[in-house]
Amino acid sequence: MTAARTSASASTAPVGTAPLGLRERKKLKTRIAIREATYRLIDEQGYDATTIEQIAQGADVSPSTVFRYFPTKEDIVLSDEYDALMEQLLRERPAGEPVVESLRHVLHHAVGQIQAGGEAEQRELLVRARLMIHSVPVRSRLMESMSLTGRIVCRAIGERTGRDPDDFEVRTLAMGMMGALLEAIMYWAERDCRDDLTDLVDRALDIFERRA
């Protein structure tokens, strides 16, 4: 999920998914180490000054390992483990529940994970949101990442409504809600996190409910 990520530890899967095997735990541990090193370096010296070599050194891996997990530096900033969990949570919502309300539940879960992760987790979200605003490469890659997450929402909407996930109306609703989530987070970051993020997400989704 583009705008938020879970606070999964290196030894467990995100809440709600099956436990990871040893190999998967090691891979998750490496991904998290690379991301944490990246955010730490960006916080210290800025995005443009941060190199893959520095990230590799900070995560105690080789540059080739960084590229094996993340094709570009932008992917490190934008990638997370939430998309699969998001699809699962959407499928687990009651069949008759309105789509917007189901997505509201999932996004509340995402924000709750961030808040449960503490100051470091929230700081990473803030750095990510500010990069979305100010970094052209990150903003460009963000559009591709949002499209992938939007397709997950399309599948969930299709299953709940019996419509083709590729229907124009389904795609428009899914990507519209993803755009609303992005705007909520960017608005939050632009105002130095003074607003309650859950409230902003609710206000964004309320717009869709009034038009549903």
C-alpha cells in the first residue's frame, strides 16, 4: 500500500496473515533493514545525497542485494508489505457491507498499525509523505505504485459486487479512493502532522459515501 506501511517485525508476518517460514522471515528482515537504513540516511542528509552504496552499508548488505530487493531508490521509499494484507482484509469484510465502509475499516487498520509502531514508524511515514510532495522521481514512481494497489482494490470491489474488476466504474471508484487516501496523507504532511490522520482519511472517504 503506497501511503502507509505495517509495523511488522522481522520475525512475524503482518497481523492477520499466516506465519512466515524461515526463508521468508530472513527476506523480510533484509527488506526492513534496507528501508530503515534508507529513511535514517534521508533524514540525516536528504534524499538526493543518499546513495545505494550508503544504504547498503547502513543495512549491512551489498549494493547488489539492495537492487535485488528494490530495483530503484524510489522503490525503497514506496514499497511495503501491506498490499497482500489489504486484499485479505477487504475480502474478510461482510458481503453486504458497502465498499467504501469496507475500505474505511482497512485504512483504519493501516493507520492503527502506524500509530502502534510508535514515533519511528510515524517519522518514516512523514518522511515518505514529504518526499511524495517534493521529490520528482518519488512522485513519478508513486503513480505506478498506486496503480498496482488500485488493482487490488478493483479485484476486491469486483468480488463484492459481481462486476468485472476491469469495468470503468470499478476502476474509477478504486483509483478515486486511492487518490483520496494519498491527498489525505499529503495534506497531513503539508500541515506538519497537526491534524489527526484517521480523521482525514474518514473525511476523504465521506466524500465518496455522499456520492455513492
